[in-house]
Amino acid sequence: MNVKELDYDLPDRLVAQFPLPGRDESRLMLYDRGAKRIQHTYFTMLPEYLNSGDLLVFNESRVVKARVIFEGKGGGKMEIFFLSHIGG
């Protein structure tokens, strides 16, 4: 894998620092595989997009306050955040 494949622009304003007080106010990104398009909505709208037999997968990972910064020979830097599964 080429490290450049992992490089993308993520503005600081789009990185959540804390959960919202009303968790159902969280934003939701939908991907329509048929139309190959992305749609932005809110978590409260999720039931409108679900059909009988759909499978939901829940990601319970958390960001640990741990990171490693690598510096390449050419001066480029890569920052890695470690995730940890919390719970049973």
C-alpha cells in the first residue's frame, strides 16, 4: 500500500472534539451505491433509510490519547492515532 493513498484533506472544523449534548443531532453521511453519490443528513433520519432485512454494524471504537508521528526521509510527516475497543 502506498502511504499517499491515506492522505486526504480533513479541515479541523470537521473533526468532532466532543459528543453533541443531543446524540441524535449527530450528522449522518449516506452513500447510495446505485447512484454512486453521497448525501448528508442527520442521525434522526436513519429510520427513513432502512428497509426490512437491512444490517446495521455498530463501531464502538474510541480514540485513545495516543499518537505517533513519523517523519520520512524527504521530510514528509504522517500522524497515526491509535484506537482501542472499550467494553465487552
